[in-house]
Amino acid sequence: MGSKETKKVMGYYLPTNRELDAAEWCLKNKIYINPLQVKNGVSLWYIEIEINNKKTKSKEQFKPVEVWQKKYEYCLYYYNKYK
């Protein structure tokens, strides 16, 4: 699947500079927050968070665009909690 198709399926979201800073901080501190598709061909995603090799998956499922908003919400949460 090409990147244009991926963007179309998952929606487009332009994160703020603050959200990008938080995401970068998370990566540098080995906190990985990523969308995880519920099932191939279905436009719903979980958010998977990995900290210290322990993975946790959200119970809630997110639609396109929502998934990106939630990802950055979690990035900001961990950034504010641990920075």
C-alpha cells in the first residue's frame, strides 16, 4: 500500500509544534505510541503504547483522523507527566 493510500485511509491530521515536540521527546525516551489497525481492510485503529518493552493497547477504537488526534494526545500526556 502506497503512502498516499495510507493517508487517505487513516485521514490527514496536521499536528501542532507542541505535539511534534512531545512525539519526538517520547521517541527519544523510548515511549512508542502507534496506531494499530483493528483488522485489515477496516478503517478503525487501536492505539498501542510501548514503554520498557511492555505493550498496552487501547480498549477504544478510533476512526480516521481521530486516531492521529489520540496518538498526539497520548504523546502530550507522557511528555507532561515525565519531562
